[in-house]
Amino acid sequence: MPIPANSVTVDGTTGKATMTVKDLVMEDYFNIVNALQDGSSNDATVSFQVHWQGGGKHFNVRDFATGMAGEFIMSPATMTWSASSNGQNYVSGPEEVSFSVAGQVGHEHNGVFF
């Protein structure tokens, strides 16, 4: 789902980045099977903010077989989110208690841009 370009800020040299989305209108399908079948849904809104901390290992990828290349920085991320659907509100815990298993920030080239 497209989001406004100004929702994302990235520092490609450090790997720090932020994505902030507020009141994004979408459909709540209740579960993955129903969503894949485009079943019944409720109107919903979501908001979230993700911070990539940067500072990790820099690495390059170049795969001629798939036509993909990129420059990346390992960057753990934290997140907060909220959602509203059918009169119910849901909120994550504070960002300070979130954690990531893995994350990265980078720039990728693929297809005709390879």
C-alpha cells in the first residue's frame, strides 16, 4: 500500500531511518485466510512509527542471476503502532520495550536498473 514519500526519512551513511504513518485507511480481514480470499472485512485505520537505529555492519550484494544489487547497513529497529476497527482500539506497548531480531536499511537496484 503506498504511503506518502515524506513519511520516510533515511540517512544512507549511518543506517538511521524513520517511517511514520498516521491514520492509514485499510481493511481489517480478521485473519490471513480471509484476507487471501478477499473475504468480508471492516474498515480500519492504523498508525505506526518505526525507528532504525543504524550503526551496524555495511555490506554489498550483487546477484547477476536475479538481477539485483544493493548496499545495506544492518540496523536494529523499534516500533509503536495503533489500530482501530469496528469500534475497537488496539495499541502496542511503548517503543522502549520493542526489539528486533534483524533489520537493515539500504538502497537496492533490480530489473532494468541493475
